[in-house]
Amino acid sequence: MICNECGGILNVIRVEEYPEGVKDKINYDRLCDVECLDCGKVFYSLPYDFGKKINAVKDLSQIKKSR
């Protein structure tokens, strides 16, 4: 993963634990927090498990860019 602020490498600093009682761990969408190794910016609630391309928290495609 690449930082969209500076282009640095993102390092996973926390992975969501499976909730108690989850039986279908294969299809459970875990999230993670990452930190840029260059600029130090932290990004929260990003998809973690392989093959997941959709952020489960927000749909960023609906947000207009302010730049």
C-alpha cells in the first residue's frame, strides 16, 4: 500500500480482531490501521483481508475533491 499524501510505504500497525463467536472467518471483512513510514500519517479502517478492494467504513467515491 502506498501513502496518497507523500507516496511512502504504508505499514500495518493494527489489525481488527475477530469478534467473539464468529464462525465464518473466511468471509468476515477485517479492517486495519496503517502508518506511513515516510511522513508518519496514520490511516484508519482500511480493508485488510486479501482481495478486499472496498473500504467497509466509507464510500470515498461519493465525496467530492476539494482541491
